Amino acid sequence: MWQIVYNVLITLCFPFFVLYGLTRQKIRKNLLERLFPSTKKSDINNALWFHAASIGEAIIADNLIKYMVKEGQIDTFLITTNTYYTKELLLKKTQASIQTYALPFDLLFSIERFLNQGTPKALLIIETEIWPNLIWQVQKRSTPVIIVNGRISDKTFKKLLHIFVLHEKCSLSY
């Protein structure tokens, strides 16, 4: 039920966002990449996926990746971000082996297009950048979703539990 209501609302609002975005250079720079995402230049299968919405989160993701590389735990990483500027900063700052993309808009077809190009090992969302379709589609593929450094009240957590838990094997905990 929540999925239907959310997707109807976001679909109705999206044309207005596009018109607004076309008037803003910051949004216009990665509008097509976020609407029609592609990872054809690299393989996202079994990558540990970090979503870092802005610069602060990107720094946290970069530090976590450096630590994991140093510990030799995982060798394939993917970072998505919302802004063009943060993506460009990450491309300059991180190792060439770390794949960096703009996060698709939270529209079903954009998220599915991105995820149909490979299955990440897990999605780590830095802070509480919660996008319902992203979480629903990742869970649908049995990929764990982990929130890192996020703050959620007990009341909000209970609401999110009802919205995001799709089936018995998917769960949220803290």
C-alpha cells in the first residue's frame, strides 16, 4: 500500500521537479544521469555500495573505504551521491578503482535500471538519506541495507519498520 501511494505521489510531482531542475544549474548537470543511470563502464556486482548524499557523507564513506582496504576485507566499492559537485570531488579524491555515480532519482524505472546492471553485496546509507524505492528495490533483491552514522528516534524507527519491511526475511534493527 505504501509503495503505491508513494509512487503515485512521486510520479505526479516529478514533472514539476524537472521543470524546476532545468532552471537550476546544480540540478541540471546530472539530471539525465540520475534519470537514466548507467554503470556500463564498470561492474557493480558484489561491490559494497555506499550512498553518500553530500560532501560530509562522502568523506565518511571515503574514510570507511580506506579502512576496509587497509584491513583487506573487501576490494570492490561503489559510491553514489546526489550532487554533481560531490561526485566530481569523489572522482578526484578517491582511488580510481572506486566506482562513483550519481544516485538515480527515486523513481521505480530509474532505480530498477541501475540495479538491473548488477547486484551489490550490501547498501550502506551514510546518515539517514532514506529513499523508499531504493530501499524497497534493494531489499527485493535480498541485498542488506545498513544505515551508518544515522540518527532515528524510536518513534520514527517504528514507522519506518512498517513501511520498509517487505517480508519476514527482511528486517530493520538498531
